[in-house]
Amino acid sequence: MSNKMTRVDYTYLTKAIASLTEGEDDVIALMATFACELHHSDDRFDWTGFYRVTSPQMLKIGPYQGGHGCLQIPFSRGVCGAAARLGKAQLVSDVESFVGHIACASTTRSELVLPVWGKSGALLAVLDIDSDQPSAFSQTDADALAKVLASVFSY
Ligand code: SME
């Protein structure tokens, strides 16, 4: 049995998503493709998906990969709510230490959530990645993913 870890190549991921979504402007289709490609690119990613801004101060689940996620998250709650409220990436090395973390799965140990900005500059959604590994994510992941998200949703 191979113990080789699969790690995302963000340059390849950017090109793959661009190729798969060429000419597409439907946001749900873009999110579904993004979640699928990202989720399967790296063994650290155990839940990968979007929470969409559906009304002021409210997030609702969007396309995702992994076990079921909670359907609604107000901006006042959770790691996703913090990313939406503050407009900043939330890099959580230990979810147990994040006050108000919403555990959709008891196995989650670390989490990365990024704001997703639309073409108008408004907040469109947040991208949530959960890992069963502690301290799975780095600032390099956050910075690289922000660029990939912008290439798909902001231009
Ligand atoms: N952990 C997130 C909730 C979404 S589930 O993990 C998919 C949060 O605290 O906002």
C-alpha cells in the first residue's frame, strides 16, 4: 500500500479549472467544478466547499465535496462566519481552540476558510476546507488559494 501523500499543485489546479470552465459564467457551475478539482488534488482536504452569501449576514451551503455540511451559517458564527464578517482568510491550526467553531464532522482538526470576491468586488461566498489532520494548512495555501479563487470568480 502506497503511503505517498498527494499534494496540490496550485499552478496545475489553476490551469485545470480554467480549462474545465472555459466560457462558463454560471457561479454554481464554477463552484461545483472548483470544489471537485480542489478536493481531489490533496490528501489533506477532507471537506471542500462553498458557503454562499444569500442575504445580508447569512451564508448558505453551496457546492461541496465530503460529508454533509450544515445548511446555514450566520456571519456571527463559526470559522466561515468570521471569514465572511472580517473579509479575511481564517487559518485555524486547531479547531478546538477556535471559539464558536461549528463541527460538521467530529473528525475535523484544522480548517482554512477564505472569502470569495465577485467581479463587482462584493463578497460572493466563502471557501471552506476542513482537514482531519492538525495544522494541515499554511499561509502558502491561503495565499495561493486566494489567487486561484480570484482567477475564477473575480475577473
Ligand atoms: N466548520 C465550519 C462549518 C462548516 S462545516 O465544517 C462544513 C465553521 O466553523 O464555520
